[in-house]
Amino acid sequence: MATYQEYILQNEERDGIRFSWNVWPSSRLEATRMVVPLSCLFTPLKERVDLPPIQYEPITCTRPTCRAILNPLCQVDYRSKIWNCNFCYQRNPFPASYAAISETHQPAELIPQFTTLEYQMHGPAPVGPVFLFVLDTCMEEEDLQAMKESLQMSLSLLPNNALIGLITYGRMVQVHELGTEGITKSYVFRGTKDLAAKQIQEMLGLNKLPNTPQNQPGQPQAAPQNLPANRFLQPLHKCDMFVTDLLGELQRDPWPVSQGKRAVRSVGAALSIAVGLLECTFPNVASRVMLFMGGPCTQGPGMIIDESLEHTIRSWYDIEKDNNKYTKKAVKHYEALATRAANTGHVIDIFACALDQTGLHEMRCCTTMTGGLMVMGDSFNTSLFKQTFQKVFSKDSKGEFNMAFNAVMEIKTSREVKVNGIIGPCVSMNAKNASVSENEIGIGGTTQWKASGVDPSTAFAVYLEVVNQHNAPIPQGGRGTVQFITRYIHSSGQRRIRVTTVARNWADPSTGLAHITAGFDQEAAAVLMARLAIYRSQNDDGPDILRWLDRMLIRLCQKFGDFQKDASETFRFMENFSLYPQFMFHLRRSSFLQVFGHSPDETAYYRYQFDKQDLTNSLIMIQPVLYSYSFNGPPEPVLLDSASIQADKILLLDSFFQVLIYHGETIDQWKKAGYHDKPEYENFRQLLQAPVDDAQDILATRFPIPRYIETQHGGSQARFLLHKVNPSQTHNNTMWGGQPDGSAPVLTDDVSLQVFMDHLKKLAVSSST
Amino acid sequence: MMQPTGYPPNQGPPAGQGSGYGGYPNMPQSTGYNQPPGVPSASASMYNGSGNVTYAQPGVLQTTKQMPPATSGTMPTQQPPPSAMNGYHYQPQYQPPMGQYPPSHTGYGQHVSTAPLGGHPPPSHYSAAPAAPTQPPQQGYGAPPPVSAGGGGYRPNYSAPPPPTSGQAGHPVPGGPPGTAGYNQSPGPQQPSMQPPVQGMQNMQINNNASASYAAPPPSGLPASSMSGITPGYPPKPGAGPGMQPSPYPNPNAAAPTKRLDPDAMPSPIQVIEDDRMNRGTEIFKTQGRGLVPPLVTTKFVVEDQGSASPRFIRCTTYNLPATSDMAKTCMVPMSLSIKPMARLPQGEAPPLIVDPGAEGPIRCKRCKAYMCPQFSFTDGGRRFQCVLCNAITETPHNYFDHLDHMNQRVDKFNRPELCRGSYEFVATKDYCRNDKFPNPPAFIFAIDVSYNAIKSGFVELLCRQLSSLLDHLPREGNQEHSSVKVGFITYNSILHFYNLNSSLAQPQMMVVSDVNDVFVPLQDGFLVDLQQSRHVIESLLTQIPEMFKDTRETELVFAPLVQAAVQAVKSAECAGKLFMFHTSLPIGEAPGKLKNRDDRKLIGTDKEKTLFAPSSNFYEKLAKDCVTQALSVDLFLFPNQYIDIASIGQISQLTGGQIYKYNFFRADIDGDRFIKDLAHDIQRDIVFDAVLRARTSTGVRPVEFIGALHMTNTTDVELAAIDCDKSIHVQLKHDDKIQEEYGAFVQVALLYTSVSGQRRLRLHNINLSVCTQYADLYRSCETDVFMNYLAKKSVNLGCQIATAKIREDLLSQASVILAMYRKHVASPSSPGQLILPECMKLLPVYLNCLLKNDAIHSSHDISTDDRAYLRQLILSMDVDETQLFFYPKLLPLLQSTTNDDGIPLAVRCSEDKLQDNQVFILENGVSMFLWIGQAVDPTWIQNVFGAQSAAQIDIDLGSLLVFDNDDSRNLREVVSKLQAGRTRQMKLTIVRQRDKLEPWFRHFLVEDRGAGGAASYVDFLCHMHKEIRTLLS
């Protein structure tokens, strides 16, 4: 283990975990002085190609309050066939089936490299995942067509054992019965009415005994279980032709939309019915409600805005001033739905494509509480949507779907550590035990969380607390241990348990502060702080969050910086802290915390993505990466700075949500002159092509698909670049007409990184604080 | 007719005279005649013209028949009293043994026929009488001298001069006097006879012997004399009658059983109908002038619109209104109009012409808003016109001006239907439309019950198979190639299924709405579609429906949500519509309008019986109002196997101008054909939507009550979601003030509607009525069929508020008053002991009895509550033809050669006396049809018609007649189909074998006989009425 850097990466590779501190302060008091809390970013289902398939149940600690799972960090007495739980120190005998173990003949769970291990449970033939499509029909013909095509295409991508269902909505909500012959049949609900699950069940005739099939011609005989629900949710292989035809015949909502009105769209009711349908038919079965919407809900429960176009949809200003009558009610509606869905382990995905807002702000809880997907686009007829949707059904290297269901993540900690909470797309299971800290951060007060939908990149931020008292020494060689047990349903329907057990060394800050400092992971810390900041901004102190971030940064500098009092020029940071202020600078400016210039929907979307993406993506979101292409050499990463904008360079900006290619002024002129079409300027053509190819690589791997933009000096879309870069040159410090080197000034009053740092140093070294 | 005997002691001779028979005598009396010479004479002449002199008298009613009395008198001997009475009056004859029948018969028949003729008849009468006389004189009679005396008294008059004089004289001159004189005389003598009242009484009893009840009362109430009067009255003809009685008396035991009134001697509907057919069947009825009494509804005649509405559109209880309300109240003859605004006209009569008045709309009186009609008079050279209703003067609009000719008639009169016709139409402008928008073409929505019962009964399958072809006949306006009516489909059980039939779809889309508590229509485009464009989808749907639901086990049904949905559908489509609902059982599904079985048969006959026929709550009434507001008419096709609460759900169709069809225990193989034909008729018939009917009247009277399948939100406008060519509405008028006799009375009925092509139009019917101050005139212009129609509707309308017994009582008392007032004011000279009926109303007793014993009104246990409720609903929309037939069914002997022009056998009276072992009868009342087969019918006939060896082997479950290629079979089928052709609904054919278990049910319809449950026979009833009348007079 050469450097911490390598150690961290290795750990991430193996366990999908990044701690903010890789050496832990040994007392509560010291821990609180570390400024950045002890926390980690954990990717429970990180894709691992090398994991052996373990076909048996894990062995658990016999202490009823513990039930930790046997792991490589446990002490094992091979002779007496006993293992010590490393959380509660209970001595547990091995079961009879382990009689043959020895130092040289270890089961996988004791092999050190398998700190992360996956058990695959046997059980009754699983019911395949359920996909319930909830489609908006109030949209333009082209959009509708595109959506229909995407769906039809997706049928071929779905798992073979999948069950599918179809609900369409406009003014009314229609639940389509599948597999009828000669006639298509749907149950219609008024979009203005919120129905309890039981009512929905009755109205769909699902309360009837299974053996009294109701008016259902063609309803097959030998469905696995001949439930009435089979009329609405049928195995793909039985009904894909039918669904294809049904989608083909799907018409725009027939109710006329008069001048000056929005289409009447019953998103809230439709979603309620979808949730209700699954709730009573497939509780705790892997299920996704995939909601497609082409505009905001304009009637009934969950209404975002009324029909009249005279009323504009709420802005941040309205929300802050609390002067719109729908938001709060809508949020309440969607939260209730999300809670129900989460309770029964169902996922809600939202695909919202519209030029105006669609209400993601109010609906965000549906995805964050169930671990669903949220995709925001301008139109269903864009590659952004089409490819993103296609990617939902992508498969990993083992040919398995990148989706897992109904995951319950449990965290076990050694005695010195307690759990504050989690920030990420999940809900609390309210399982309290001794590991639960009184101090909540994020979703706390529990040691179990449920995420109805998880994918291999979903990362949770876990906040821990050292509870060891200052005067209680840590036993020599003792390590803080955390075990993550994630029980989930694999896309194949199989139940699986993923166990990750990690341990970190303790250090007494009074003597070993250097160790602790060295173990700082600034990237993880930045992301974890960012999640915390965003969480707080959404929940409690919205506007004050920047001040809090600043204060924390200054305190960090004070604590770990090397400086002389009141001499800012003497301030130095260790290398593993050096980027942290810069991350904070960009975070402050990011759209996660700055709502100016963004609609509530955009903000909701950005925050949603940030809350679930893994570390790399999160960092990109905080501080986009910028590559420069020129004739001078191979492409190189350049500073995210206005100074990087050069007339003779092509820039490639990846901000996660956008991938942007920017042609400097000169390049642009050349291009307009058509040089790249001339054989003698082949090299120019190649230069133009290089960033495009690279961008395609990004687009190909990223989910959701970023918005792809090509622009040039002075182009309107260049704003995406200009508002991200550090405004080192602005109209305030630059002459009009640009720099001699061709870089472009940014028209902003924001401070530049330089100014930010200067102030930071000044404050950090100031003796007054 | 009682006159004969009755010699009311009191009345002196003078009184006696009136009555007589005749009308003649009366005439004179009736000042009316005499006084306004002009008028009376005119009327008289008219009548004469028509041929039936007597008719003129009818007013008097009585009928010449009296003559017979004379004869009777003459024939003291006659024993066969029966024949005598008859006339029109009721005469209690005692009929001797059957044997006597024949004679009586003939006598009777003649009477009747003669009656009208007036003068002529006498002879025949007489002859008849004489015939009777053949019998031994009243030996029995002898005992009671008085009686005999009475008879004698008569005779004198009669025998000698009276008959001839009265009859003939009457016409030429107010022969009345003479005749009367004759009568008077008779009374004189009679009086003495009367004295032995007791006897009379007894006689009565005897007669009635069967109906003890009747007998009893008489003694108590009436003076003996009256009683005797009755009996004797009878005798007149059959002088014997009286004679007979006496004898019975004396020898009570023996004679009693044999005696009774001869039903044949009483006024016979058959005869009246036949006479009217003979006399007026060939005339062209020109609606010119005022107060014309049209021929009976049973008579085929041709109408020529000469400025007043055809009787096919409007008929009145009386065409001569009493001038004052006192007069109206006294006589209790209702002033009521039966309006059938969309009536279909027979071939040869042109439908009302359509006038397009242009953008300005029709010309109307500025004050009362009456529409331009032939009765408006132009003045001031045509620059102004005067309203006939309110007399206001309105400027003629510039562009409507035309010059007047020397008669003050507009020059263009005959170019403008509104100036020369009684019925015509205006094309309406936007002002006459809902929301000032021209309407869309209406829609037909078919709602099919697909519950377990429905599927099992087979009607769903049948309906779906046939509907497609029925839809080819959606109503369309004359010049249209295709109907513009849109169609939509719903199926339902405990939930509703709508269908998207958009023509762009390859197959229909079913949309299920389970939220029956808050129902809504899930789609707009595609629900109501154009038949032509969406034909393929509709056919596909109709194939699918039986298939889809064939395995259903759903038994719960809803009702109201479906109607609500249909209302919403037409509302969102902004059109009027008609909902055809095919429904099987009580709606017990959890939904608005849920009903429970409240059929408590213990209530029948009690004061609470009415609650069975009152809706269970006002829910359905409200729902119906919603329907009317959206102009949705609902027709119910019911297929119940048990109680379905028609009293409640029926309101939906009743208030929306709809109709109910009911098929108990439906079986597709038996009832299918009937159902499909009914449906076909319902789909095809002429219908208009979103209609408002308003009747405007000239000053002095105003419309006060509207009865029928309709709804009203204020007191003047009748709102009709739809009205078709079979529906009629009754409007009752009331006096506001005295009416000027010389101006007459005028009624303008305006119906604003949307046609099947979506055109908004106004149809106008104008009718001119006379006004009289003399009762005789009033009684001369009455129409009993209309009156019965009115009484029936009114009774049914009150049926859920007032106890049945009370209704019956009221009916009886109203009829009694009418007849009594006639006696008092028109025929007063006659003896009170006589029953004298106005000619126009001589059938009132028989019809009234039919009404009273009809299942709809009578507290019967034989028929289910639903069936009774159903009948009541039917009656509400029946027109005059239908009620006439419904209450007095047609009984046709099939195996005889005498037929009328149509090849239909001549009807006989509805009495078991007419049944013959070797005969086959068809009985029809417009709702059901029976084929009665006598035991001794020729087996060949049975073989030919049923393919069976004998009557016993006939399969009586056949819903229709088998088809065999022989004359008997063809003939029967032809008759049946001819009878059916004139009906608005298919009659269920029931085959009844003589002495079979169904026969009692069949006999139920022989309305002249004593019915089950104590219903009176015609004879008994007539006696009873007579008693009532005398009570009133005394």
C-alpha cells in the first residue's frame, strides 16, 4: 500500500466506498473538530465482475440485536469452529455445514479480498420485474409518436420474464387491459379524483376471487397465478404483440384544448392509480412505475398549475414567497404516493419532456424516495430522451440489467461509531438500535433504509459519528468497523444479499493528527459536504447554506492549514487538501445551490442527480472538466477558467448534464470558411473531429445522456460554458475586445477563484475568528 | 234509456216529454235548439246531412230508442223485455232465458242503428219491438198492475202517433214537442204504476241478482218509483221486460235466476263504431268552421286541412265549450284536448308544410306572442293584423305586407300555409335555439345490460345480431340520403363500459368506468359517431359484445349512473339525444339510485296501495329532470324476471317523453321477434327532440293541466326531451272568464323542436272551437273516446297520490254528474226513472266500467305490481285510438266470412256470450293479443294453422304463428299482421284453448262480463250508474 491515494482507489474499487477520513479520530470531541464529518460515499451495488456467486445464505451473528454477517475481518477459531463477531464480540459457532473449514480451506466470506461479497438466495420461482408504463397522451403528434416508438422499442429490451402494464392519461386516466381479443379494453378514471388503493382495486375488479374471471376473453388459463391483476399486468412474451398494437393505436388525448389553455393532464391521478394498482397486486415484487409526462399536471390531485395559460407556472420566486396555491398541496400528494410506493418496494421513474416546467419540483420525492429515475428533456423526440430511455434497459458485462429492486440497506457499526443518517435516494425503515445516533444527518434515526430502486452507480452518503469518549482509549490495534448489508431483488427476480465490511484505523488526534490528516480524501469530502449542503438547503436553512459552507471551509483551513496568524501569504495546505477550496468555490457557484437562472424543475433535477451519482460523476457536476484541443499538441485538460477560452482552441466541456464543444473565434472562422472540407486542410478536419469523438464516448457511457451542444465563440449556447468557468477575466478587469491571446471575458459580477482564495486565506489566518 | 218505465211520479207529464227518446223531443226542449234558430238549425242540418239525423240529437242522447218503449208499451205482452231496453239507455231489462236472446238481439241491433237515423228507425224499432212482443204478454207482470199500466201508458203514446211523429217530426220541426207530448202522456199513466215501487225494486234485485251489491242499494236509496222506472225503462222495448219482472216477482224463486238485463240491449261500442264507420267513413272531413266534431277514431276518414288542425293532431272532449265556468262546473264535462303534435298522417294527407320565414323569424302577435295563423284578421288594408287570442293589434312587418282582397283576405293567402292551414311549420331562427346556437343533429345511445341475467335471456345476443341492420333505418328527414343521427354504445352491469368507435380505429376500444358513484364519460370524440363512417367498427363491436360477456357472472346492476353518463355524453356533444336502455333487473348495485324490492302485495286494495306506484324517492325524478335539461329522452326495454320497480325507474322515460317496453321472462326464441320489431319501430319512427310545447288559448280559457309523458318546470311550457309520432299529450282547459259565444274559442299549440337532421323548427296546430250557453249544444259535441282518454290519464296521474278506491269513486261520480246533468238540463222532461244518455256519450258507462276494471286502475291481485305500473305508464302516452282499443278490446270471430273492407272480421262485443265452441277468436287491446280456439273448431283448421291434430296438441308456447302454405294459415297470419300494423307496439300473441288453464286470463279481457275481484259486468254497472244518477237528480 503505497500511498493513501492508491489505498483509497483500491478500496473504492473493491468495496465501492470512499471515506472522507481514512484514519478516524478516536474520540467524539476530536471527531467533531475535524470540520468535515466522518462519512463515506457508498455504492452498495457497485458492479463487480470478479465476485464469485455464493449460492447459500450468509451466516449471521447469533445475538439477536446484532445479526451481523460473518466477514473476513472476524476472528475465527478454526479448531473450535467458532467465530467472533467484530461488532458485538459475540462468539458464534459455525453451522455444521462449515465443519470442514480450516486456515487453508476457507469459505469465501473469510477470504480477505472478499470484504464485499454477494449471496444469491434460492427461493420460489420469482415473479419477473413489473414495468407499468404510465403515458401522457397530451402532447404533440411528433412527441407522442416518438414516445410510442421508444416504448415499442423498449419492449424488446425488457427482461423476458417481465410483466408489463399500461396506463395512459390525459383528461382521463385509462388502465388498459392486455391481451383482449377483437377489442381493446381499458378502465377509465376521472383525472380529478384521488382514489384510495382499495377503491382502485374495487373499480378494477381486483377484489374478486381469482377463480371468478371477469369478462376477460382471451385471459389465459395457466398464468403462474391466475390473478385478476393479470388482466392489466401480463408477461411480456404473452402480450408484446398486443401492447405493440395498442401503442400503435394510441391517440392523442381526444379532449379538445381550447385557445389559451393548457392541455388537461391528470398526472397526479394517473400516478396514484398506478401506485394503487401495484400496491394491491404486486406488493414487494420488483416493480417500476415509469411515468412519461409531456407537461405539468393541470387538474385533480397533484395539480401543479391550472389550465389557463394566463397563469404561469411557479418560479423560485413564487415558491420562496409562498404565493402559489398548488405547490404545497401537490408536494403533499406526491409525497404520500412516494411513501406508499416505497413501502411496497415499488419504483417510480419520471421521464419529463417539455419545454416548460412539468412539476418535477413537486414530484421529486417520487424518485428520491423510491430510488427511481428522473429524466428531464425538451421533447420525447430528441436523442437525449431516446437514448437515455434505451439505456435504462442496458445490461452490464454479465448481461444483467443495471437495475435492482426493493433494496434494504442495513448498517452495522462497531461500538465506537454510530450512524447519523444517509443522504441519497432512499427512505428510512425506522429500525432503531444501539448504532443509531441521536444526531440526525439526512435520513437518520434508523439503521435500515429502503431504496425501491437501485442501480450499480447509485451512491449513498453515509454520515457516521464517533461516540468513543475522549478518555476511553481504543484498544490497541482496534479498528473501527462498518458493515453494510444490502438485501435486494436482482433484475432476474432473485433475492440477493450484498455484504460489505470495511474497517479503518483509529488515531488519537492529540498524537496522531498527521495520520488523520494524511487520510483525508478531499474528493470524497467535497462530495459529502456538497450532499450535506444540498440536503440542508432543501430542508432547513436554504439561503444560509452558502454561509455555512464558507464557515466550514474556513474552519477546515484553520484546522488543517499551515500558516502564521494574520499572514495570509503564509497559508499552505497539504496536497490532499489543496483542491478542496476550489471544489467549494465551484460548488458555491453551481446550480445545486444557486437557484438564480434556473427553474425549480431544473434545480430539482440537478439535485436529484447529484444525490444519487457516484463520486466521479459528482465531482464532474461540482467542477466540470474542460479539455482543450489545438494544433499545438494532444488534447489536454485545462483549468476551468475563462483564461482557457482561446481563439485558436477547441474546448470540450463536460459538466455531466451537458457536453459542450466550443470553437474558439479563429477556429470558428476557419470552419465557416469551409477549410475542413478541403483536402489540404485534413488536419483541421481532424482537429474538429477529435472533440466530437471524445464527446461521443462520454455520451455513450453516461446515464442519463447529457445534453450535447456544439457552439462557438459568441454563440448563444456558449453561455453554458461561460457560466461554469472561473471568471478570472471579466468585463471588470479586462478591456473590451478581448485579450490579446484571444480568451473571452465573462460578463459577470461573480468573484473569481483568485479573489475567493485570497479572502479565504485572509479569513483563515485571521486571529479574530 | 230507462225511460220507458220510469214514470217518475213527480215529474209530471211535462217533464216526461223531454226524454223520450229521443233526442227529438229533447231538442225542442233544449232551448238551444229552438232559440238560436240559426245555429240549431245549422247543426241539425249538418247532422242530417251526415245522414244520421239522430245524431243531431245525440245531444240528448237518448236515443230515439225511446220509441221502443212506446212499443213496449204497446206490447205489454212482450215478454222478452230484453230487446227493448237497449237503446241507448241503459235499461235494465230482465232478460228472460237465453232463448229470448235472439229476439232481443235483433231488436237491439236495430235500435242502435236506427238511433242515428232518427226518423227512420222508428219503424224498425217498432218492428223489433213487436217481435219481442210475440212473447206472451206480461203475465207475470200482470201481478203488478202498475207496471203493466205503465207499459200501457207508454204504448199509447208510442203506438199511436209518437213513434212516427217523434222521429220524423223531430227533424223537420222541433218535432220534439209532439214527441214529447207523447211521452208526457205516458208518464201520466205510469205514475200510478209506479206506485208499486216495491216491486220495481225487487225487480231490480232480481236482475242484478248476480251482483247483489247493486241490488241492495237501490232499495235503500231510491224511491221505489225510480227503481221501477229502471226496470220498466227496459221494458219499453221489450215491453216484456217489465212484464217479465213482475212475474219473477211474484214467483221469485223460479223466475229470479232466469232474469237479467239483456246486455245486447245496451249501447254497444261495436254498433256505435260500425255506425260511425258507415256514416262518416267515406266523408272528407274538412276542418273549416268551428266546433266540428270529427268522426270517431275508429273510423277511417280523410281530413282536409282548411284552417283548423286535423283531428289527427288534436281531438277534444267537447268541441263546444261551455261559455261560463259555472256551466262547466255544473256539467263536469272536462274541456280537454288530446294533442298528438307529431302524429303520423295516413297516406293521402300531406304533412304540415314548412315555411321559412327568413331571418326575422315567424310573425307573432306583439302581446301574447301567438304565431301568425289563418284566424288572425288583417285590417287597415293589411298594414295591421289582429290576434285572435288576445285581440291585440300588431303592425304587419314591412316585408310581410300584402294587400287584402274584397273579402278582407290577404291576396297571398293561399301561398302561405300560415294563412290557410290549421297545421304548418316554421323554420326557427337562432333566437329559438339553446344558447342561440343552431343545434347539432341528435344522437342515439344504446345502453345494453350485460349482466348474467341479460346474457342468459339471450336478448343481448339477439340485439347485437340485429342492431346493425336496424340502424340502417335511423330516422332521417325526407330529403336526406343518410340519417344524421349519431350513435353511441354503452354496456353495463355493476360498472359501465363505453366504446370508442372512432372511424380511424381498426377495432373498437372499450373503456370501463367503474366509478359509478361519480360517473363520467371517458371520451368525447369517438363515443358518438356517424354510422356510415364507423360502420366497420360498430359491426365489430356488435360481434364482440356477446362474445366478451358470455361468461359473465355479474348479477349486480346499476341504472342511474348509466343515465347520468348518457346525459353527460349528450351534454358534451352539445346535442339532444335518445337513450335506448336494455335492462333486466332491479338496480341493486352500490350506486346512486340503488333500489330495493318494495313490492308488498299486502298493500293492494288498501289505502297504501298508492305507494306501490309512487316512486321510491325523488331521485329518479331529479335524474329525469337532468335528462330533460339536456334533451335526452330515455326508452326502456325491460326484460325482468322479477320485480324491477317500474314505478321508480319508469319515471325516467315518462318524464323525458320516452317509452317503456317490457318483456317478462324474455326468451329469445319466443319473444325475440316481438322485441326486435318493437325496437325497429322505436328506432325508425318519426321523432323530434328538445321540444317545448305551449298551448295558447283565446281569452276566457287557459290551459291548466298537462298530462302525458312530459315534464314541466313552469305552468305553461311543456318540456319534452323528445316526442315521437306516437305520443300524445292531454291539455285541460279552465275558464278564466266568460267566453263570448259569437267569437268561439281558439287554441294554438306551438311545438318548438329540433328535427332529426338538427334543424330547429316550430310546428303549429290551430283549432277553432265553438262556445255554447246551452247544455244541449255542449252534450252534442262531446267525444267520449277523448273523454275516456282524459279520464284514464288523469287517473293514472293521480294514481300515486290518491288511493285507488278514491280514484274510482271520483271517476264514477264525475261520470254520474255528467249524465245526471244531461238529464236535468237537456232531457229533463223524461222521467227520472229512465236512464237517458246523450247520444255522444252513450258509451260512457261501458267505457267507464272498462276503465274501472282495468288492471291499471283496479286493485287487482292477478297481475304484478310492475305490470300495473307499466300499464299506467303506457296509458300516459296513449292517444285516443289506443285508449279506445285498450279499454275496450277488439274481439274478432275469425271463422266467418263477413269482414270489413280491410279483410278483418267484424268485431263482436267483448263478452263471453259471444264465444262459440266452434269458433276461433282473436282478441287484441293494443298491448296483447289472444287467439282463442273453441273446443269444437274444425280440426282441419287446426291442422292447417298449427300442424297439429287437435286443439289439445297445439303448442301454446309459440311466440308467433307457424307458417303453412294454405288459406287458413295465410288468412290468419294476414289478419294478425293487419291488426298489428296499426299498433305502436308489438302485441304478444297468446294462444288460448277453450277451457284451458289460460282461459280465465283471456276472459279477463272480456270487459263486458263480470270480472274477477268483484268487477262489475256492464249490465250491473249500468244499473249502478243509473242509480247514481237518480240519486243525483233526486
